[in-house]
Amino acid sequence: MKRELRVVGTVASDALAKHDVATKLDTLEDILRWGGHVLDVVVQDEYTHDVIVRGHADGFLVFDTT
């Protein structure tokens, strides 16, 4: 399983450090326990979904799920 955190735009290093834990989350339940607020789920096809989450710092995280 490939896990990576990619930055789009500019992000302060302290904000990025707060989101580094996102690379360790395995399930949607883990995301909710971590405290992320799910804003939307975008269905790509019957197996792939993008989960858009407002993170702890300013900004958003998008989890590509299969």
C-alpha cells in the first residue's frame, strides 16, 4: 500500500507536521476518530472514492480510497 502526503499550494511547516499523522490513518473510522470533519465524498467509480476532510490546521486533506 502506497501512502504519501502531497502538498498543493503553500503550507506552513508546522501545519504540515500536524497532518503527517494522516499518512497513518487506515479507515474512514480512523479519520473520524482523528478529528477530521468529512466535507464530501466524491465517487470516481464503483470502487474508488475521494474523501475530502477539513484538517486540524487551515486547509483540507483529500484521501484517495479504493
